[in-house]
Amino acid sequence: MYFGKEKEQGKDERVPPNQIVTKKWPVLHYGDVPYYEDLNVWDLRIFGLVEEEVRLSYDDVMELPSTKLKNDIHCVTGWSRLDNQWEGIPTKALLEKVNVLTEANYVIIHAEEDWTTNLPLEDFLKDTSLLAHTHDGKPLTPEHGFPLRAVIPHLYFWKSAKWIRGIEFIAENKPGFWERNGYHMQGSPWKEERFSWD
């Protein structure tokens, strides 16, 4: 029998403060879920502070170098899901298609229904950052971002925009959709940067 202070139940160092681990993958989003029956109508626009704007078709994107990554994801609502397996295009691979101007310091990810999120350029181009089309060995479902979503695992998961349609390179930081509505501009789970007042 143990009468002393209760032992902590094996807190995983991979789990940020005040997060609960789940094996489920909750579906959270704002607005409607887009369903693409014909991917010929989908494209990815890369624009802003680049030498020349480009539009990539789905086939163009799928021809870019691909990689598989394993990571943990952390939602601002308090859940974490460990050991996710992703397949997709490293964000750095986009630099094969555009020349980003030196004054670019930030990225705005544009998604369907004018949804946006902001990132420092260094976060967007991390080795762990990805434009994913596959999760745990299966193509993304529409609810989770098919045909392409960002995966920026070191930040809260709202920064990993679903249904992306554009990557904009900008000089000065500006808030995206949730950031304009009170979420933190950076969003580090380890610092609990959930809201603008954190």
C-alpha cells in the first residue's frame, strides 16, 4: 500500500500543458465542407512576394517531391493525437516552383470560403511542415481537408489549414481568420499561446 504523495501517471513529455491525448481525430471547422468530384477544378495559387505568381493543378502538386512524416498534433481546444503518419509535399518543395523575394517574412495560407491563417516564413518552411494528402495510410477525407491540407505540427492545429487553395508570401505579419477572432498570432502549444491575451 502506498501512503505518500500520489505518483504522477506517466505524463508524456510529448504532450503540451493542459492537453488530453485521444486516439480519435475530432472534426472541427468553420463553414461548409467542400467536396471535389472533379479535381480539374482545383488549383493552388502561389503569390504575393514572389518573382512570378504560379497556379499549380492537382497533378502539378502531386508531381512535386513527396515525403512521409510522423508527428503529434495538438488542438487549441485541448486534445492531442500522437503518432500521426502523413504523406505529402514538404513546404520547401514549393520553392522549386517560385522564387520568393527576400522581403518576404510571413505566409498567409488561404483556404476555401476565404478562410486564412498566418505563419512566420521560418515556421512554414520547417523540415516538419507539409502539404498533406494522406493520413495514416489513407487519402484525407473531405472533413479532414481533402485534397490538400497544411500540417504545421509544432503549432496548434488551427494553423494547419484544411482545403488550402493559396500560399501568399508577405512582408508584414497580419492576422488570419481565427487570429482576427481572438486566437494567438503565433500559437505555440508549449507556451499555451491559445488566445491573443495569452
